[in-house]
Amino acid sequence: MKTFACTHCGQRVFFDSTRCESCNSALGFVAERGEMAAFAIQPDGVWQRLDSAAPTLRYRPCQNYAVANVCNWMVGADAPGTLCRSCAYTAVIPQLSLPQNQRYWYLLEAAKRRLIYALDEIGLAIPGRSEDPQHGLMFHFLEDAPSKKVLTGHDDGLITLNIDEADDVKREARRTAMDEPYRTLLGHFRHEIGHFYWQCLIADGPWLPAFRQLFGDEMRDYTQAMEAHYQAGAPTDWPLNYISSYATMHPWEDWAETWAHYLHITEALNTAAHWGVSLALPEQPAPDPRRQSGRRRCAAVSRQADRAMAAAGAVSQQHEPQPGAARQLPVCAGRPGDRQARVDPPRGAGGTRAVCNGLAAAVR
Ligand SMILES: [Zn+2]
Ligand SMILES: [Zn+2]
Ligand SMILES: [Zn+2]
């Protein structure tokens, strides 16, 4: 994630900041402008921008910022709703009578804001239930009841997250037990939104034949595939053909895992570029694929993947002396000639390129 500058004093501030450490201004993220802005709070509750860039724009904090303190995004002062565009996607929140649930809700919303920001950066439309009452995006943050266990997953636009996943101890235990190195809150969001975009972009659309060619026939019985996966596990040679062992379960999961990894890669590259980390390869700088079309777009995304591999190599080497440190980058973290020794050995270069080409074709 990039950092931002306080629009009043220029101090470096962060995506989750609510107050400038230097000038003490109240901060809020203005999503439609991609800015972290400094504000003076007026007696009538309106937040007036302190910078001269947009002096006439007036805002108020999202209700979940002003009341619940789980958000830091802004809403136009004259906008009809009280929630920011990220919070507005959440239809069910945890029961706040339990003290830990306030913290879990904060962590879930914080991860979701990063997802929404990344999707905005890519330029993807994110239709919610107000635009598409039947299939629009919506989130339920639920907890297990004695008689009913909550399964994290996607169903026709509804993404359900078990709030247990916001408990670091429980999630880390599952991450280790299930050998899912990228099991994080944001990882869940990136995976589940992949299912959402499969429905938006692939299902019943012109990309379905190309999807089946690359990922397989999604008409395969999902329940049978899941049972087989949890009984027999992934094929031992999965690293040669899949981005994760979970991706072997069913073409839908292969897609969602690949989509999530594309978002991991994009975010890693954006962060590296923002901090001035050079990922120079002996070739021309990769053009931004969002400004390309057709085959040129595919080639640009392939070069992005190559740069991510270079970054993964560098960062994984930095983490070598820190046993237990979370893996920072998703693909191709192996050293040459050392594939079998890695927890998550790299997908074959041809496979990665094919996947990225498929994604580039689908993301428009
Ligand atoms: Zn400041
Ligand atoms: Zn909000
Ligand atoms: Zn899934």
C-alpha cells in the first residue's frame, strides 16, 4: 500500500490514519479522489478541507467513522447516505454486545477498504445491491452459533466472512494446519471477490470457453470435488500446474486463487514502486496494462508477473533470516534448483504467464 501526504502540512500519513501526527488535523480518505485529506471540523458537523486544492468541497465522516470508529473514509456533505462507499457494501455486522467483536469488525472493515481501494485502482466496477438488487456485491460478517457454523464463501454476490478469521490466534492455527500460507483477512477478501468477478465477467459471457480452456470445466460437481480434495489432498505435482494446492480442488477455486494472487502481485508491485524499490530487469520498463488493449495488454501483464517474480526473489531472501515471518509475495519465491524444498514452490513460468494472460483478457 502506498502512503499519503497530509494535505495541510505534508507529513507522511497512512491509509488507516485518522489524525496527522504533525499538525494534528483530522484526516479522512476521500475515495473518489484517492486522497487522504486534512479537515477542519465545523460547528455544524461538516468537515471542511484545509488545503486549497478543493476548498469548496465539504464532507462528513462515514457514520462508521464518526460513531463506531471502524472506518476513516469520507462522504460528500450532501450525499444521500450516511455510510462511505466501502461500509455501504456491508449488510450484516457482528453483534457488538461482545467486546471482541468491535475489534474484529474494525479489522474486517480495514481489510475490505484495502480491497475496494485496489479494485478502484484497477478500474473495475463494483456493483452493489443498489445497482443490482439480485447479484450486486454485499458482505455479511457473521459468527458461529451453537447450532450453526458460518462458512466463509461467496454466493451470488453475497460474501460471507466468519468473524473468527479476525482472531489472529485462531486464523494462524488454521493457516498452519491447512498449509495455506496466504490465509489472511485481506487474502480472504481477495479470494472471495474473485468468485464475485467470475460471476460478473465469465459466467454466461463470451469468456466462458477461454476460461474452460485454461481452468477446466466448472460444471464438475463442486461438492464431490470438495470432498475428494479434503480426503485425498492435492496432487503431489500441483506446483507445476496450479498457483496453490487449494486451486486444484475445482476450476472455480483455481480461478479465485489465481485472481487473489493477481491482486497480491499488483499490490506488491505498487508498494515497491511507491517506495522506490527498483525491480529493473534487463528489458524496457513494463507499460501499465490498464492503458493497453488486446494482445499488448496481455504482454504487459506478463511482464508485470516477471517483475513480481524478481521482487519475490528479493523479498524472500530478505526474510530468510526471520523464521516464522509471513511470506510477503505470493509466487515464485523459490531459489533456482530448490523447488522441492519450498513451502510454496513456483508455478511453472509458462503456467503463470498463461494465467496472467487469462486475467488480462478478463479484467477490462
Ligand atoms: Zn498534517
Ligand atoms: Zn465507512
Ligand atoms: Zn473459493
